[in-house]
Amino acid sequence: MTAAVRPAVLVFDVNETLIDIESLSPYFTAAFGDPAVLREWFGQLGMYSMTVTLSDCYLDFFALGQAVLRMLAQVHGISLSDDDVAALADQMATMTAHPDVAQGLSRLHDDGYRLATLTNSPRRPGRSTPLEHAGLAGYFERQFHVDERRVFKPSTVLYQHTAQALGVRPADCLMVAAHAWDTIGAQRAGFGGALIARPGNAPLHAAGVPQPDFVANDLVDLARQLAQSFDK
């Protein structure tokens, strides 16, 4: 499935799409003795971000991440100090980028796309964002954070707000994300969808569910597919 019209703006998810959450693995190995708890935590974090949105009891992503961490510590019978828990937010702010990201963003920028991000992670006063820490922020004209609307993705209001703030129609935007729930939400809001199939991620093939317009292995592959589709 391929979008019919060249998008004007590519809107990127950040965590796992651009930034490699596996860089948190040493933290979970030290705290739980098992690096696999990272994926358990990240999956629960996604579920509870949607829960607090639907239940209208929003709290920011860092605070929610710490709460989910404490919950998992109790489940696993692990004792974490306040300093242990606080350290997770610092680790999240300094995660590294996937190796393909700088090259992919550079090509997409050179190909004339406007680039922006929409992330569940809030900006913390006095702290650099993960994109700034990774040296990638300069590629993007805007970094949108869900705390502007106090709901988490995939709430359609977030994508619509992003398009409006960029001065374009939702149909002019392509959401680029490693998670099918993100592209589904964006497509229901009128965006196109590009799924970056990072390890552990794949499209959700189900009746009535929007399928991504593009499925790419990484950002370099996405840039190639977009060029093949529209630069003729």
C-alpha cells in the first residue's frame, strides 16, 4: 500500500523510532538482574499511557515511567530506592539514536521534506531532549510533546493539533513510527502512515484497521521508498 500524494511533512515518533530504547538495557540489568524487563516495562508504559488518557487522569511520561517501574519492581519482588527510580528519567533523557537515523534524516531533509516530531516524552525544564542529546534536533523544525494536550498517542487530537500547528492539512502529513498503534492513530486522524519495522515491531493485519502506506526496515530504506514513489 502506497500513499497517492507526496507528503509535505514527515512527523516522527521518537522513542524506538529514532532513539534506541535498548540503550536502557544496562539500567534494567542492574536494577532487575534481567535485561528482558526493559521490554516488559516499555510495553506496560504504552498500555498505561493509553489507560490514563482514556481514564482522564493524565500524568507526564517520565512520572508514568517511574510509576510503572515501581509497579514492576513490586511484581518482581525487587526493592528500588528513590534514587534508583529517579535515575531512570536521567537514563531516558540520554538514550542513543539508531545508527541509520542521521543518514536517513539527512537524505529526507535533502529531498525537500519538512521534518517534525511528535513524542509522548515531555520537555523537562533545564534538560536537553533525547534528540538534542543525540545531536539530531537540528533536523526538525518543531518538536511536539503530548503534554501540550495532556493526552497520549494514539489520541487523534494530537495528530490533528500537530498538523494545524504546522499550517498544513492532516492529509499533507506522513506519520513515521516504529509502532503500529501510532500509525493507526495518525491514519485515523487523516495522516499517511509509515511503519519503521524495528526489531519486535510489525504491522497489525486486522479487518478495519488502517494499514501503513509504507513499511521500511529503517529510515534510509524509507527515504529510498519515498524517492521511488514520488521523485519520478
